[in-house]
Amino acid sequence: MTLTIALSKGRIFEETLPLLAAAGIVPAEDPESSRKLIIGTNHADVRLVIVRASDVPTYVQYGAADLGIAGRDVLIEHGGDGLYQPLDLNIAKCKMMVAVENGFDYQNAVRQGARLKVATKYPKIAREHFAAKGVHVDIIKLYGSMELAPLVGLADAIVDLVSTGGTLRANNLVAVEHIIDISSRLVVNQAALKLKYDRIQPVLDAFASAVPA
């Protein structure tokens, strides 16, 4: 039985390589330079599928992949239905923050009962955060260049991932509120865990032993 692992390109893939190595799995190609979406490994019965980060939980949920690695942000937005999440891998760490244009009076804007326009690609996280504060929000869903929204008057604030804050500073924005810490997690298809237990459990054990402190 083939074991299929769903991964996304970029930072998550790079930081997953040592974990795969701990499980004895070495990709046959680098997805950054290959156009292939299915990448073989040094095991004939283990393959990697390269998908968008936001699609990883869907591939695992429906059994197109047995395992996957996805950020906590993606899992919250997805809802995590049908997924077993055994491990926080402590990789691809960053923070989910509220940011506004420098000089914007955020504290006054989020008083109880206020209304705020918020641009984000994380509507569920944003809505729950502001609802807990008693603030009404109009969510504007964007897929990129979040920092532009306050600068052109599309939104009062953005909710986005922040690692160094360099992009915010370059665009005259400032982080004003921390929502949650984000890292990537291992997700497993629950049916696959039963059917392929002998194959999957050693991978889980190897990952667990190699997780960075």
C-alpha cells in the first residue's frame, strides 16, 4: 500500500525535510525546481503530493493523502473535520496579528459595539476574534497583498500572519494585537490510520522524536 504525504512548497517543505529524514524518507526531487506535483522518494511505496497550503487538510480529509502538514491557521479555517492532529511540529512558526496603518486609533475603533472593516484571508479567525471583543466586523476576503487594504481605504485593519514584521514596517503599518501563535501540525486521515497503521505509526513516532524543541 502506497503512503501519500501532502505538503506545500516553500517554508513548510524546507522545514519538513529533517522530519522526513528522521523517518528515513528522502524526496527524489526538489519541488521548487521540479514542475511535478507528485514526487517520488527513496521508498517505492512512499510519495509526496505538492498542493497549496490551504488545500492540505482537504486532500487528507478525503483520503487523497494519508498524512499532511498544515499550519494551524489553515486548520482553523478548514475546521479540521475528519482529521487526526497528533503532533504540533513546531515548524514554520509565526503569529496571527491585527495590523493597522500607523497613526490609526485602534483602541478607539474597537470599543464595545463599534464597527470595523477588516481585510483578511482568514475570515473565521478574524470574525471569532472580534466577536469575542463585542466588535462588529465587515470582513473583506483577500488572497494577497493584505497590507495594501488600509493604505487605499479598503479596510480599517488587516488580520494576517506576521513573522518578522518587515513587510508591515515597509508599508507604514503597525501590529496592534496578537491573536494566536501559529505553527505547522501533522494531520492524518483517520481511516488511513486504521488501514495503514503499521506504515503510518512509525512515521508518527519518527516525527515526534525529531520535532524541534
